[in-house]
Amino acid sequence: DSGVTQTPKHLITATGQRVTLRCSPRSGDLSVYWYQQSLDQGLQFLIHYYNGEERAKGNILERFSAQQFPDLHSELNLSSLELGDSALYFCASSPRRAHYNSPLHFGNGTRLTVT
Amino acid sequence: AQTVTQSQPEMSVQEAETVTLSCTYDTSESNYYLFWYKQPPSRQMILVIRQEAYKQQNATENRFSVNFQKAAKSFSLKISDSQLGDTAMYFCAFMKHAYSGAGSYQLTFGKGTKLSVIP
């Protein structure tokens, strides 16, 4: 168990809808990262938050947004969903900013299916 | 931008045998980190082994070891005495050094190699 909790485990929704994915980092970890894993694109970095502030954006669509709250949990909001948004969404955390001695610890992911 | 290539989509190995998974990467950075992650059917991403680019000595973790060739930009993973529990997707990943500016702290992953250990 990595200590990173993601809810829900599975989510099925229709095109055009909006969903929120939740992540609770390991106790004491200040950094939260979101990654998307899809069959065609593989694993892609979406966004990084550190102690409540956005620090870096990757291949995140404008329809997607995220927040990190004062208690350090994070939410990833996906809106106007399309079939192509179906993927496994991972949250990962690290004590500060991830590096060699502070590698990422991943949650079990949320499987999103858009129908 | 960095790219990571895993040229073997699928591999299989007999239990107790040794297998090597390939990974090449492209970067203009001189210092960086490399990782191998394992994703079993439970889908959790588990860190297997890591290497700092400026360290010439190859990393080892029990049955797992790497062959890091910086000049060739190659980072292969060797699994010795393969076990059924090693069956998983294996991802090679690159991270820029902490003080390399934009893009630091982010992992760039390869497409993965699906490894099956056969009893």
C-alpha cells in the first residue's frame, strides 16, 4: 500500500458530463501529481501542485482543472467529457518536489469510462 | 523535450530464468534520473529501481539490476530468477534533475513492456 488514496476506483459517465476525481496524498507529502494513462497516449503528466499552489502543467486539456486544498488533498475536475477521455487517472505524491531521493508514490488510479 | 522508447511491447520468460527489458531515451540534459516502474494487474505503479545519471555504478535492488549506458542513452532492466509475481507491465521513466528548470519533478514514461513469467 503506497499510502496514496484515490476515489472513486471506477467511474462510468456519459459524454458531455463533468466528474471529479479525488486524491489524498501520503501523510506529510506536500506534492501531488496527476497522470493520465490511456491506450494510445500511454502515461502522461497532467499537472503538479505543491502545498496548495500549481507548479507545473503538462498535457492537460483546458476542459480539465485541478486544485489542492489546505488539507493537501487534491481534486481533478474533468468537464465536457468526450469518449477519448476514457483512461486511468493516477495521482502520485512526494514529500516535497519529486526527485531521486523523493520518488513518486502512486495511488491505485481511477478508471474513467465515458460512454 | 525528453522522449523514452521501449522497443519491446511484449516479452515472456520462463520462471527462474533471466530477462532483460530495453529502454532508450533522448535528452539534451547532462544530469537526470531514470526509473523503472512496475504495474501489475492490480494497476498500482510500483517503483522497482532508480538511477542517477551522474553515477556510473549500475543500480541493483535484489533480483533487479540495470545496465546504464549514458553515452548510448540506454537504460535496460535485468530481472534475475524471474518469479510469477514479476508478471506485469514495466515502464521506463525519465526525470530532469531537480534544478533543471521547467519540466523538473515530472516523469516522462515509455509506452511500457508487458512481461509474462511462464511457470
